[in-house]
Amino acid sequence: MLIHLALAAVLWLVGFLLFGHCIAPRWKVAGKLVFYLGVAAVLSYFFGPWALAWIVGHPLLGIGGHVWWCRRHGIDWLRCEPREKYLVLRPWAAQDGFPE
């Protein structure tokens, strides 16, 4: 179980370092971490190695969805630019202080 949580924490950290600038508002970062690690811990406890489907699959689905959505709307998926176009499509990001 600890190995699964360590893997989940590393994957979350790598994802945050690469894509964390797209998260708005900033207070969601802690909630996303707690949710992801909490679900990973519960699944690991009850399902053992099968929890790896969540630990690896959840971030991959998130990145895949983000890339698809951004490309569909003509936005650079890695930098969320042009910022004006991104904010028009995600108005709550502008209201909550999209990170500069």
C-alpha cells in the first residue's frame, strides 16, 4: 500500500509541476491532492495492485481530456495560451484569479 501511495504522490507532483499553472483557483491544488491520494489509499487498501488502474489512469485521463479540449478550441495545451481565449472558455478561472 505504501508503494502505491508513493507512486501516486510522485505522479501527482510531476503532473503539478508540469501542468499546475493551469489550475485555477489556486486553493483547488490542496483539494485535488487530498482527493487523489485519498482515493488511491482507499483503493490500494481494498483492491491492492488493482489500485494502480486509478493511480496511473486518472492522471492520464486528465491530461488526455485537457489536451483534447484545448486542441478543440485552438489553445496551446501546455501553456494554456492564448490566455484571453482560455479565460473566455473558462470564465470561472478569470473570476477566481487565474495564475499569471
